[in-house]
Amino acid sequence: MKTLVRISAAAVVALGLSGAHAGAGEPLEIGAVTPLSGKLSIYGEGFQKAMLVAVNKINAAGGVAGKKIRILFEDNQSTSQGSVSAIQKLINVSKVPVIFGPAASTNFLAVCPIAQTAGVVLVAAESAAAKISDCGSYVYRVFPSDALQGKGVSKLVNDLGVRKVALTYVNNDWGVGLADTFKREFIAAGGEIAGEFAHDEGKADYRAEVLRLKNYATTHVVNLTYVKEGATMLKQAKQAGFAPKWVMGSATRSPKFVELAGGAAEGVVGTFPKVAKDAAAFKAYAKAWAQAHGDAKLPIFGGYNYDMVMVVAKAIGNASAYTADAVRAALADAGKAYDGATGNKAFDANGDIVNATYGAWIVKDGKIADFKP
């Protein structure tokens, strides 16, 4: 059963938003398709909290030209079918002109044609599949495309001095797209893939996959997967006496991954969209998070969800009216003018962000740290 949550709140910091929305009255409502249950709920709770931190700041500063904003959360149960049901409810019942789309590229790709056909603005905070670039003119994302992350993984492996790897990746649009980009870049640079295969999401037993990787007899394995899947695979590999050097992507750069994998995570390296943590915008996000959640660690991709709300609010404030077409027309300038916790959010013609660089991370002494090969 889907959960509808209507929340507005208060906190700090002005945005200087303006536009044709002055005066009191009902809050401006934005929809959100969010994994609050199911296999992706391990991420979804953090996404929701980060979005609400942004809402709190905006509303405490007076809202968008005098009106508060409110997010209507619909639980997609971490599935494509659930995502479709959730977005249809938000469009047809709640009638919101702007929706924050679901996590996981497969789920997002299931709903982007619906938003495009309905003429509703759809924005992603963590869906990276390259195919999202073709979703249409109402679709945007504040997270870099796999076209960039695949290059980052290839560069990391090359910087490690490794010329031959085994490759496995989660069998969905995100995993397949990221693996394809990695392979193309790595092979073009002179690298060799000893063997590869896709693995299924949500399994409790990956021993067969571990044996298959072991048989490729490489020193390094590139494993492009999620938190639970990656942690399970690494633990079972360690139990089997298989100890390659693991190279992973941004989706496993999470304290939860380290917690679940335990000692098997030690020494894992991976890539992630680099964020300037010493920048004022990131510090402002971290401060707002701490005010709301104390010592709780910043959630994986939380900054992107926070920035998504902030840049959309800026566009709403600058729009001539709170309609999908007016907000869409304002997003380009809003993105260029917004330097957030995760960087500038200028959009290209496909709704993808223009500015993104990739760094590397490592699990060292049980903690995630920046890494320089």
C-alpha cells in the first residue's frame, strides 16, 4: 500500500527567490516518487530526509516569494510498476506540475515517458543511465550521466596500473549502461576484459557469481552494483578464500556498505562524482543536515537530493507561474545560477548537468576515505 506524506517545515537561510507567486495561501506542492519500502529503501530514507532539509531551509526563509513548498511523497516500493502507479497518482490525482523522480535508472526510465507525455517536469537526483538523456524536454537530472561515470571507472583502473580485469554489473539499465561505457573506454585505452557477466538484484546468495569471477583469474574485479548486493558478494568471496582487488562505482560509496560487508570491504576502491566539501555550499548543506539530524552521517547521494529541491525551488521562484511549462522555461537559468552542495547545476539541451568531475574513494580502517592512486 502506497504511503502519501505531506510535509512542510522550518529551518534557516534565505534563497532570494522571486517570481509571480507572492502572497499567502496554500503551499506549492511538488510530487516525489521515492523508495520508502522495498530493496531500495536502504537509500530512500536518506533521500527523503535530504529533500526535507532543503524544504525546511526554503520555508524558514519565507518560502518561494512568500509561499511555502510542500513535497507529496509517494512510495514506489522500489519497483518500476510501483513507480508508474505513483507518478500516475501524482499527475492525475494530485495534479502537481513538478515531480522528483524515482531512484534507480530502470524505475526512472519507466516513468519518464509518462511525465513527458503529460507535460510534467520530472527531475532525477540519482538516476544515471545514459538513456535518460533521450527521455524528452520535460526531463532533467542533477546527477551526472553514466557517460561520465564510466570514463571515471576506466580512468581509476588505468591509474592503478591494471591492464586486465574481470567485470560484473547489476542487471538493469544503470548497471548495463555503466558497464558498456566502462568497457568502451577501458578497451580503447588498451585494457582487456578477461570475462564479464550481469548479476541479478536482490539475491541472498552470490556464491555462483563469486566462483565465476574467481575462474577468470584476474587480480582485479570491477563490480558495478548496489550496497546490499556488493556487500553480500564481497563477504561470500572472502568466505571462499577469493580476495581480488575490488573496484566499484558510486552506488556503494556508503557507510551502510562498509557496515554490511564488514572486513571484506577493507581496501575496496571506487569512483564517485567529486564534491568540494570545503565549498561554502557543501558546508551549508552539512550544517543544515546536522541541525535536523544531529550526528547522523550524511546519506549517500543526499547532497544531490538537497540540490534538486533547491534548484527547482529557484526555478519556481523565477517562473511566471507555477505551471510545468513556466518552471521548465526557468530551469536553465536557475541551474546556471545555482552552485550547490554537489556543484553547479547548469543543464544541457538534454536536461543533463554539464559540470561533473569524478574522484576516487577507498575503504580504509573501516571507513570511506578519499583515494589517490
